[in-house]
Amino acid sequence: MNRPAPDSPATASSATPPAEPELPELPGPQPVLLDCAGRTVARYGFGAAADGRPRLHPVTTLAGRTVTQERPADHRHHLGVSIAVPDVSGRNFWGGRTYVRGQGPTELDNHGVQRCLGLERHGPGGFTQSLAWEADGVELLRERRTVKAVELSTTAWVLDLSFTLTNHSADDLSVGSPATNGRPGAGYGGFFWRAPKEAAPPDVFTAGRAGEEAVHGRAADWLALAGDGWTLVFAGASEETRRDPWFVRTEEYPGVGSSLAADERLPVPAGAGVVRRIVTVIADGRLDREAAAGYVRRAVTS
């Protein structure tokens, strides 16, 4: 298998997560519907086998407006809402081409898959899933992912997504991105939300900045993306998550991610883990800063 050699990792360390109970065994990938306020607001599951990972799509507002996009023509590997990493010690869990230093985007036989090990429902609005991140038939990471939908108002609900990635291999690993491999500004990897492409680019703003250039690559307590009749407000719900910069695109395509390795590789020693929690407010209409901040305060403590 061909894979790029990872650059030297940063000196940051990852804490060893507590042991988690085993989830019920699942015979195969099965779709899960998330309900909130008496209606279905999201579908979660695996699509085509080639996609390699589960995703949430479609995700809708309470009024039924779809706020995700799956396998769009501009980026076939964008899959609604997912946890995707382009470089885990040289293996690609994002899809598409791999950015190789000195070569640029390159087709490599280095793609890994996220395999479902078990899933437990928590009522109609939530679940916890266990996933094996595998490449070359070897499990590199074990993930525990929890997703829940919570009603905030008659026009808004929150998608609360947390994940723990534990190094399940015998070797130290590291998480990278195209940015750490030589492509400035392309520090994507981790939580990623592909929004629908509309006639005009969406607006994007934080508490103190507005516009793609002003907010991309910066940390902020929350970040809002406002389209035609909808607003998404993303917020880190833990100190570690809030330190991660936002990856933002509006002009080329509408997408927002929370970057695990924006500028430096993130080391994940054997047995250690990475824990993150992102809450996303999904609202009908276009929220202003005051309304967005108010929803975030409620969502983070919900």
C-alpha cells in the first residue's frame, strides 16, 4: 500500500479515556432515525460501501428544510454530517485524494473504513455507537460516538455529538491534515458538516467576526452559518473542543468543520484518546448574533 509519510507530530499529549462498557453487537449497518419535537429530524447510517463511514443525512429543521448535502458533484466524499480524518498516520479516513507534500492531491490506495461494532438506542432522539477505524485489515482507532437531538424552541433544535477516538493499535499514531502535509489553510479533519449549496453562498459569522476569510482557521466559542431560510450554529461544548480552530468554506461550497490538526499533527499515543463534543443548533429562519449566542448558551448546557 502507498501512503505518505507523516510529518513530525506536535508535542501535545492526549489523555487516556476511561474504559467504556461494550455495546450490544449489531449484525450489520442499519439506519437510525432521530426524532425531536414529535417529528423525524435526521437519518443516520451507512450509504454506499465505498463511502467508508456513517453519516447523518438528511438533517432537517423543525419545519422540514434540509440543511445537509450528501455526495455533491463538487466533492463526492462530503457526506452530510460525519467524523472524517484525511490522515491517521498516513491512512485516509476522509475519502478522495490524499495531499502529499511536494506532489499535491494524489490518488493513493490508503483508504480506511469505519466499521460499526455496536449501537444502543437512547429513546427516539439518541444513540451511542462503537466503531472500529480499520485500514489494511488492522484496527487503528476505536471510536465511541454519542448523538442526541434536543428541542430548544418551536423553531430550533440541537444536535449534540460527542466522540472519543482511542488508539487501539500497538503503535503511537498521529492525526494530520493537508495543512500539516504542506497545503496552507486546509486543516480539515474531525467533525465536518456539509451544508446544501444554494444560489448564493451562506453568511458566516462569530461573536466578533464575519465572512469566510475572517473566521476560517480561528477558534471561536461558536460559529453561525446562515442560508436561505435556515441557520446552523456550531459550538464546542468542552474546553478542548473550543480550542480547535474552525474550518470554513462558503464561496467554493458551504461547509464547516472543527479541526483536530489545523496546523500541527495531533499525537495519539498507544492506548490514549482524543475526546471532543460539538453541539449544533439547527434553526428555521436567519438568526442574528444575539439569537445565535442565546441558543448556544442553552444548547451547551442542555
